[in-house]
Amino acid sequence: MTNTIVTIGRGLAGAHQAPMSAEAWSAFKALTRQEVERYAGPVVFAGEGEGIWEGTYEQGYTVIGTQYGGTHLVHALRTLARWYDQEAIALTNGSPEFILPD
């Protein structure tokens, strides 16, 4: 089993800019989840937290899909990064390790 993990941030490209508007942030999260569902779904987790990018804390959003997203997902994320003025979107593909009790 391979999981795909995508994390986005609310900050805009460039140092010390204000975060994107609430409306843009909501749309960015929804589109990110949609693309993970499309190319790496089903989605098993989606949630917000706080992250750090180049020393600055910002709101973050993570989506986990249960399949390898491949080049189609990479292309979709590049498009979203351009649309939402992002320097980067984090993408991790890997296999989970299940830890069993002793």
C-alpha cells in the first residue's frame, strides 16, 4: 500500500506577505482535496494545523490519499501552486509501517 500526503500553506509567495483571504483559502483547500481524491483517492484524512515555511508559521492543510498519485497529481498541484501564488506544495508518497503491540 502506498499513501500520498499533500500539505499546503495559507501564506503567499514572497517574504512577509499577508495570508490569502478566507475565501481563497477555503477554495484552495477544497481544490487540493478534490485533486488528491481524483488521482490518489480515496481520501482517508484531511485536516488543518500549523506549519512553518522558511521560519514563518502559517496555517496548513494536509490531505492523505490511499494510492500513488503519479504525474497527473503532480501536474494538478503545480497548477494549484500557480493559481494560489505558492512557492511550493509538499508531496510525500510512501508506504506506512504498521507498529503492533508487544
